[in-house]
Amino acid sequence: MKPETKPPTSPVLDYLEQLHREFAAVKDGDVATYIPGLAKANPNWFGICLVTATGAVYEAGDSRQPFTIQSISKPFVYGLALEDNGRTEVLKKIGMEPTGDAFNSISLEPGTGRPRNPMINAGAIATTSLIAGKSAHTRLQRLLDMFALYTGHGVTVDESIYRSESETGHRNRAIGHMLRNFDILTSDPIPSVELYFQQCSVSVTARDLGIMAATLANRGVNPVTGKQAIRGEYVESILSVMGSCGMYDYAGEWIYKIGMPAKSGVAGGIIAVLPGQLGIGVFSPPLDAHGNSVRGIKVCDAISRHCDLHLLNRPNIGKSAIRFKFTGAELNSSRVRTQEESQVLSQSGGGIKVYQLQGHLSFITAEAVVRDVIGDFDATQQLILDFKRVLTLNESACRLFYEILLKLAEQGKPVLFTHTGHMPLLRRYLKAKLGKRFEKLFQPFDDNDLALEWCENRLLKNVLPARPARQRARVVEYELCNHFTLGELKTFASFLKRQSYKAGETIIHIGAEAQEIFLLARGGVSVFVPQAGGARRRLATFSAGMVFGEMAAIDRAPRSAMVVADTEVECDVLSLDNFDRLGVSHPATKIKLLKNLNLSLCHRLRKANRELSLFD
Ligand code: GLN
């Protein structure tokens, strides 16, 4: 037996540990002492945590060491104030301009008296005063509940740090009174200042900070718990003020070099957020002259450079939305066609355009799609847009699809949408815009195959003369009986047994022993294979005159797919016993039969090969 080997560690983790080793050696900076409780911190504490927006958590060093969140609470409380009051009300009280001053500067905007931004203490105290709740207790509880959503667990106030700051926080009280003087605070400032001290004393770890940052990176949804901590629409406001003001008088250099919205606290914590991608939390108490963690800045700077994370240096994603494009001449639906129909499809199916879309549909990615459609407008008769692999879709993309739908509809060209179940916004948007025309113009399909069949049928109806609905195929019309003489037809007919099925009935079960070949006399049947999650995929649909279930006649293997009657169905069944007997009594007829069988398998193999090479 092979000894069990441990799976290797992640290279991301190895990297964080290497950074940790490297920067643990840095001994610059001083632990904050102006809040006496903070002075007790061990300057060697050093934790790093990186969390992806998809919920992977990587930790190195003292990532579980508790400390107080301090100013890192400010952007999160700002988010709650926005939810409680709306953006307009909040902006009446607090601006959004960086000051270039220290965090505790006593600076208000001349004229309005507004604190310039919510990241300096004056703005943060004004923000805290906007938190809804009848009593001091409820307001604090609401803050703690909010932090619990961000961290994924209950949080508490570190009472000794809170008391320590409250006993010495005269400057912040002065700021509170000044805000009261300018009517930014409209009642006694002290309860708001106390609540501010409490929010700053919430106990967290570097791991918590990483997850909180990743929650902002994930549009407000905690990627570890899946819970929404803040409405997505406010995340941009939080990140904006972090981007411009989060690092106080170091904000400009920070965004220039590291390029991520960030926030630091005097206990030594820092968070950095790369929207849509990841969050970083670092903890190391010694601070530089700006009040930012020395090692924290070094770690963020290194990660940003090594991993190429600068927000303003992003790749071109314009062409990423079109995964694959094909026409109805290159690929057909799984409805098996007659030769005549197949010919029409290969000649004129080019007017059916199918776009498989993927990834994130926003203005710029959707623009590339509609540009392509417009570029091919004259050659397009019917358009299928497949959303199966689309991850997100925003309103500006919806708008472009709506406009393109109108342009095609004006020319009588249908647009079919497939796999839109996970895109409720698209449906809502089109419904609102199209009004009464919605039912007619919005044509959703469960999958591409059905949409393609719909387009093919429409094309065939326009091109081929209308055929009377076939009553029932005579033996001479079976594709399996091509080139049979009258005598052979008669002999063959005597080997067949008539069988009927109701619509929806399963004619062939997966795994069953094969005992017969089916010649479809009337109605239609479809072949399916089951897929994960209970769904099933259609492999083929047959109509009268065609043969099915013939593969097992050749290799005698158990049935590998299920066949279901789409309508009421009549079949002429050739048992495998009779198939064998025919060879003994009428070998020449059997040879013709086998030739025809070969031909039908050949057609299907060719189609499968075309599909494979097309999708390669
Ligand atoms: N509670 C601290 C203060 O108001 C927060 C400051 C900070 O972390 N920069 O002084």
C-alpha cells in the first residue's frame, strides 16, 4: 500500500507565509499610546489574511489575534448610515473630499460646517450620529449585528479599550461639540461620541478584516457565509471614500502605489479591497508617522505589486463575452431531418446566428456583442442569444440587448433568448420596456437546441412547400427500406409487428436489454440522456419514416439512452429474433437493410463529428 501523502499547501498560502517571514523582521514604527489601552499591544503581533471574492481564506501569522478595529469601523458604519438614511441625507451632513490632514484633525468645510469626509474622526462621529435606533443600546446592537454579518460571527466591544478611550477622548468630544455647534449633530453630542468609541473598540482579528474586506469586494455579500452585509448599491460609496480618504494624509501616495481602496486603524489593522476580486486584512501594531501600520503598508504594497492588483491597471475585457458563435448552417438542432430539409438548412441556415455568451455582461462587454450583431445585420435572419454561461448582467447591458432586439424586430427578424432563468433582471427590464409587445417579442427557450429547432422550422416552412401532415408512413417510405423491391417490402412487412404508444410514454428505458428495432410509422419520438441534477439532454428527435433503437441491434448492448413518445406514436417493430431470421431466410434483403442502417448511422456520426470540430 502506498503511504498516505498530505496534499501540498496552496502556493497562495506559501506566498503569504513568505511575506510574513520577510516583514516580521521589520522593526520600525511605534505602537499607539494616546489611547492608554492600546499601548499594551505586543509590537511583534503580525497577522495577514487574504480572502477572495469567491470565498477562499488564506491566513498567515497571528491572524486570529484579537485587537480593536478602531478607524476601520468607519467605512462600515458609513455603509449602515447610508442604508438607514439614503445617500442624499448622508451627504447633507458629511462630504466626500480628502483633507490631506491627520485623522483627528478638527477641520470642517467652511460655510456648511460639514466634516469633509467620513474617514476623519469628525466625519465618522457625524456618521455614527446617523445610525437609527431609539436607545443607545439598540444603536450599539445594530452596529454589532452589522459587524457580525461582515465577519460571519458575533462580535463584542473590548470594554477596557472602550473605557480607556472614553476616559481620554477629550479631543473627540471637542469635535462632537463643534459638530453640534454647526448643527451637523442636532442633539447632545456625547451619546454619539460614546457610540463612536464603542464602534472603535469592537474586537476583530486579521482574519475578520480579510473577510470584511472581501465582503466589500463581493458587492456586499460575505463570500464565506453567503449573507448580504450591506446593500450592493452602497458598496461603491464606501469604497469611494476609502479610496480617496481611507489612509488620511497618506491617501494619495497609497492609491498611487498600491491602488486599492483601503482603511487603517490605530490599533494596527489595515484593510484593502480590490472590487470583484479580493480583500486583504493585515494586523501589526507599530505605526508610522501617519498613524498607519508599518508592516501593514509593506504587506499591501508587496501583494499589490507581486499579484498585479492595482485597480487602475486592469486588462481589456471588451471581447470576453462572446464565447462562441455559429450559424444554423454549421450546426443543426437534434431534430433529425429528411435529406431535403438538411439540404435547405445547409444552404440557408447561415441566416440563423447563435451567440453563446459568457462572463459578465456590462456596457463594454455587451457593446462588443451588439457591434458584432450589427456588423452582420443583413446576413442575419434569426438571432439566438444564449445566456447559459453568463455570470452577471447589469442594466446597461440589458439596454443594449433591448435596442438590438427592437432593430431586428422592426425587420421581422426574431430574437430568441435561451437559459435566461438565472437572469431575472433581463426579463424585468425587457418587460418594462416592451410593455404590450413583451409577450410577442421576448421569446425565451430552455435551451439552444429547442431554439435552434424553432428557427429551423421557421426557415423550412418559408422555403419548402407545405406538406400535408403525414398520416402514417407506409413500409415503402421507411428510410430503412430504400432500394427494396416490392417482393422484399412484402417479406419485410411480414416480419414487423405493430405497436402503439401514448404521448409521454417511455418507449425505451436506459439500461434495458435491447430486443427490437423501431420503425416510426406515425408521430414523433425524442431520445434523451439524463444529466446531473435531474435534467435531461435531448440527443435526437425522429419523425415518421425514420428508424430508432437500431444501435443495440448491432452491438447488442443495453440501451444507453431513453426514448419518449412526443405525440401519440405508432411503430413497426422488428424484433432482434426476426432481424436474425431475416438473414437466414432472405440474406440479400438483410444486406440491403444493413446498408441502409449503416447509412443512417453514418449520417449521425458525421453530424456528431461536425459538432465536435465546430466546438473545438
Ligand atoms: N478611536 C480612534 C480615535 O478616534 C480611532 C482613530 C484611528 O484608528 N485612526 O482616535
